[in-house]
Amino acid sequence: MDRRGEKNLGEDDDLDRRRLTRRAMIVGGVQTVAFGAIAARLYQLQVVDGQRLRVLADGNRISARPLLPRRGRILDRSGRVLASNIERFRVWIRPGDRSRMRSSLQRLAPLIGLSTRDIDGLIDKAAAQPRHRSLLVRSDVDFQTIAQIGLRAPELPGIETDVAFDRAYAYGLATGHVVGHTGSVGRPAMDDDRYLKLPDARVGKMGVELGLENDLSGEAGETRFEIDARGDTVRVIAETDAVPGRDVVLTIDAGLQQRVLERLSSEARAAAVVLDVETGEVTVMASVPTYDPNALTVNFTEAAFAELERNPHKPLVNRAIAGLYPPGSTFKMVTALAALEAGVITTRDTVTCNGAFAFAGETFKCWNRGGHGPVDLAEAIRKSCDVYFYDLAERLGVDRIAAMAKTLGLGQTYSCGLGGQKDGLIPTTGWKLATKGERWLRGETILAGIGQGYVLTTPLQLAVMTARLATGRAVVPSLLRMESGPRPEGSIFPPLTVAAAGLEAVRHAMIGVVHAPDGTGSNAALDLGEVLIAGKTGTSQVWSSAREAPPRDDRYELRDHALFVSFFPAAQPRYAVSLVVEHGGSGGQTAAPLVRDIARMVLADAALAAAAVERAQ
């Protein structure tokens, strides 16, 4: 072979090698890209999406069932149980496949009374949810039946049992409004907690059950199961116990509360509050008509609830905290203190009452059409002279009256563990402009000065006002019992920013309301020797104003409200009472005797308690 041939052969070999190299590079590149893609996908699955996919995988093999916590009990001040729990047994089924589910339910049917229609309905429900999620079959099964289900467990694949709790209220009607009741969860609340979506989840709906929900509810637990492809439980993976709710001890005296309600039962609508002025503890909070919370829990029926809703007297309303009433003459101490603080009057200054007060072409009438003649502050409170307070209000202006009302605790709610409180209304010039777009009229100030017009209060607020008048301190009400043990020396409340001399003058006048010959509240006198009671009557109008003659129509809804506020013993105040009888007429004739009887009950209980402590020592 000549040199030219050898050269051609060499060139061909080089060409083949280059082609082979290019092919290898292409194959290698493809492999690199492929392996890179695989690696990227593995990284995506294991690192980026790993947690999410593990959750999904667990969701296919792991099932969780929440464990409802035992709700905390509610006790009265003496440890008597007001609200407790009753165990109730439930039956569940883990659906699996349809044929197995139907077979288990058919075997279960004779034990718990399932009909064919019930079984079909449960199977339809199961089809609409994940196979591994348990379905509630019955929520009110007795213990004997649960025991039988346990004995026949091998014949009932997928059937499980657990315990739930119903709420029971030992004092029923007596403490219905205070304790309140629980009920099913509203849809908005379900978004906050998945446990609240359970069919037997319950939350507080009224009273302390609502106000102290976070304390009473506890924390749900959970049992986690591993399940197989058929939906059968393989093993329990983990179990977190439910944390029971906290027991709460109230300041209410259940026995005294019961007796007060019995005394008020002759009235169609009424409310009373008894407050310990030293501690702020509410010992009685009564509202008539009342309701039995058991009717809305253990014995709940739609018919019973509808009957309560239709009742024209609104038994579900706690009038002690949500009833809004013009305070009438019980408000006159507010106007008197505001005038003393502002220097508008002294305790000795007099106003002459001729039975009416003329202002801007209008006439505002006194309840005593014949007039009271010249009266000073003490006489005006004692005799409840409207003209005296019309005159003070016109000179003061509504904003200074409102400031004193706020100082004495009106027009506000209190964080005392009770849901459903109403603010009431203490009007000001700014309030009217902001809410109605109108200027305040001076004639409206005259009505506000005697607790009429726009002024609205609750019985709880009136009890707080009375406690602050009695002590000169910013008493705050509480429904939660203080820790047992010796009380700290001195008051737990700060002093009011009100002159002591003015408070003393008002307190002296309130004693005269009950014990002076010309007082309007003589029917509240205790007849207990040297134990005196201080008080103030109130008769608030439900028709338009003091500028008009009262209607001659004697329909119930048009009658005046009867009010009385008091503190006792007058020499060393310990308790304050406020009472409202809706459409009860005269405060002196209707409300004062009721307060007298309540005061006697309170003092009798206090004496018994003191004697018991003395014996124990």
C-alpha cells in the first residue's frame, strides 16, 4: 500500500473516532440531563415537598379522633355544685368498604335500635367523607349496651365507642340566668378549632358558661390510629389526653338566690342585685321570669326552645345585666353630687317647689303637683322633689351630670365573668351629635337630671352606684369568689374623686328616705332595732316625658317602672341592693317592701355565717 492509501486509512480512523466521541458526548449529555432531572425531581419530592407529601401519606394510613375534654364545674360561694357533667356514651363506625359497613351496622342494629333507613343514611354519609374518618352512629347509649358492644367486638369490625359529656344544672330555675347554659357551636366559631366541628362539641351560650368559656372549656385531646387499606385499625400510634376545664367558684349564694327569686315570683318581670360593698362580690343576681337551663341541654327540644322564644316576658333575658331602664329618682344622688362638686349649690341652699318648673316656654311637673315648698338637698332627696333637681340640672349642664354618673359606675359594663351585659346610656352633648346628628337641647338636660329622657341603666349598674355611694370607693362587681383566707386590711378599691363631705350628705339623706317621717321609702324599714337601711325610691316613666300628663290607659306596658336602691347597715355599710319591677308602679309602694324583705334575708344569712365562723374558732 502506498503512502497515499495509508494516509486515507488514517483519516478514516480519525473521522470514526471523532464521530464516536460526538455520539458519546451526546449520549452522555442526555444521560446527564436525565439524571439531573431525576435528581431535581427527587429533591423536589424529598426536600421541597417532603413534609406535605408525608402528611398526605400519613393521611392515607393514619386517622385521628379528637377526645372532648370534661368541662369545668361551676360552684357557688359555699361549694354547692351549680353546673356539672353527666357521662354519655357514644358509638362510632370507621366506614371501610360499603359491604363491611352495612354488615357491621346490621349486627349492631338490635343493640342500639337502628332501622334500615338509619343504616342507609349512615352509608350515604360515609360515602361523602374520607374512608378513614369515623362516623357518629349514636350519641346517647347506656352503659349496659356499651358493655354488650364490647363483648361482641369481633363480630362488629369498624365499631368503636367513647365517652362524651352533657351539662347538668342542679339549681335549675334558681341560677339559670347567672350560670347560663351550653349549646351547639355556631358556624363562625367552627373555623377557629377543628374540634368544634364535632357533632357533640358544646360551648357556652349565656351567663358564666359564656363569660368564662376559656376557663371552663379545657383542651381537646386526640387518639391517632394506623389503619389498613380496608379502613380497619391496625394499632394506636399515639394518644394525647384531653385537659379538663377549670372549676370556677362564684360569689353567688345559691340558697339566698333561691329565696330571693321566690320572693320576686309574684311579679311578672323584675330583677334584683345584692352586692358586698367591701369586696364587690355579687351574692344575688335574680331575674324574673327565669328559665331552667336543663331544658336547653340535657332535655333540649326545639319545641321547648320555641316556647321560651315566644314568651312575651322574655325569660331568656337576664334583666339584671341586660334590662335597660330609666333610673328615675334613683339617679337624683348623681345630680346632687355633681352640683356639690361643681359648686353650684351647698347642702344648705334651698329651691322652692311650687309643683312645676318653667323653662323655655315649657312646664316640667313635679310628682307632687301641690309642691314641696322650700327644700334643701337632704329634703329634696328625702321627699324626691323633682323641681329641686330640675333646677340643679339646668344650672349644671348634661356633661357634668354625665361625668358624675360615670364616676359612680353607670353607663358601662364590667369584666366580672358574665356574658351578655348591656352598656346602658349616659347621654352627653357629644353623644347626641355623633349618633343623631343633632344639637343637645337644654330641656333634655332637665329630664336627664331626674334619670329620665335618654338615660338608661341596668340593675347591676345601679347596685354598683349604690355601693360607691356607701363606701366612697370605686367598687367593681365580681362573680368570681376571692381566694379563701383572711381578707387584706383596708379596702381593695381606690377612693372616688368626690369630696367626702358631699358623699356624707347624700348618705345621710338616703337614711332619711327610709326612716324620716316625710321620706318616700318608709316601706323599706327593717324593724330590726338599731339596724337602719339607707335607700332611694324611683318611679320611672315609660311614656314620653315629665312635660306631658300620664296616659289614662292602664295597660301593663304603659305603667311606670318601680325602683329602689339601698345599702345597709347604714352605720357600717356592708351590702348594696338594687331592684327594678317592670311596670310595677310606685317605687315606694312596690319596690321598697321587696328590698326590705331581701335585706332581712341577707342579714339573716350573714348572721348565721358569722355564728358558724365564731363556733369554728
